[in-house]
Amino acid sequence: MKFSSEEVAQYLRQHPEFFEEYADMLAEIQVPHPHGGRAIPISERQIVALRDKNRILQDKLGELIRFGEENSAITEKMHRLAVALLSFSHLADFLHGLNFHLREDFSVPHTALRLWNRSTEGPALPELAPVSPDVHVLAEGLSHPYCGPHILDEIRSWFGEEDAARLRSFAKVALRTDQVAGLLVMGSEDPQRFYVNMGTVYLTQLGELVSAALARFTQAEG
């Protein structure tokens, strides 16, 4: 009578005493090495399996540690940005400081920002230049940040002709308090820097932070 592999496995699960009764026999059984090569005893095979599992667990632990360190670094950068933005008393300085921190702290060298329904004293700022209805509609429709390769030609032009031609991926973040009041766009020459379906938790927090800080200037300079 021939038993299937599943029947043998089921029998051994139901009769663990088998391993005590036939301990000597088990020590003599040779099985293929999991990584190829010579046959090895079952006991050595178990040791190899445990080592493999341990290596996998170590890799996962290392990955979790790396993620934790990366998240901690981003949190620290967000804190520095918040402190910096709260220190500015003029909109022009605020916009310059935002661009500086995104470039130096977050390694985003290409940023563009447009604000609407506000005015400011002093020289005209490009960030306050009028935008088309299409941009308004796009910003209104951003319930969460967009990441990917697609962007309106009008928005691409905000980066300047030379830089715009090199950009391959974008992150678009609507700025809102009671209503949408602007659009922050970050661009990269790397197609995978801002990719579709990437996590947007920190981009959402960035948008909320910039929006809240900008609200001060609505009262002070608007």
C-alpha cells in the first residue's frame, strides 16, 4: 500500500511520538541540501532552515530600522521647516525660505508655487501671478497630493523653460484653509522621485503646514 506525501505528513503530525521511538533512524536519514549540493542529515537540514529564517528576520528587522531612521529624519526636517516658516514676517521672505528648505533639507531643487485671492505690499511676486481656470479646477480637485509624470503645460512653464524640459515627475499639493488658495508643485528629473501610488502622508502634512503658515499673511498683508 502506497501512501501519499500528504498522508505521511498528516500521520507524523498526529503521532509526534514517532520521532522519539525512531530517533536513531531519523539521525541516519539524508535529505537534499536546500541550497543544492550534497545530501545532509535531517538535523543539519533543520539547522540550515533555522539559519535561513533567522537571516530573513534579521533582514526584516534591518528594513524596519531603516524605515524608522528615515521617518525620524523626515520628522526632524518637517519640524525645522515649521519653525522657519513661523519666523518670517513678510510673504516674500516666507516664499524664499520655503523654497530654500525644500531644496536644502528635502533635496527638491525644482519647486513652483502659485497663490490666488490675495495681494501683498512691495514688488510683485511671481507666486501671485494670475493662473488660468484650468489650474483652479485642478487644485480644487486635489483631495490628496498627486504624484506622477502628468502636468499641465501652464504649470510646467512655472519652472522656467530650461528646467521644465528636464523634469520627468511631479508632486502637486493643493494649499487650502477654508478654501483652496494655491498650488505647490515640486518637480524632479528622476521619473521615480514622485511616482504614481507612492505614499503621500508627508506631502499631505507639508501642504497643511504651508497652508497654515500662509494664513498669517492673509491677515497681515492681504
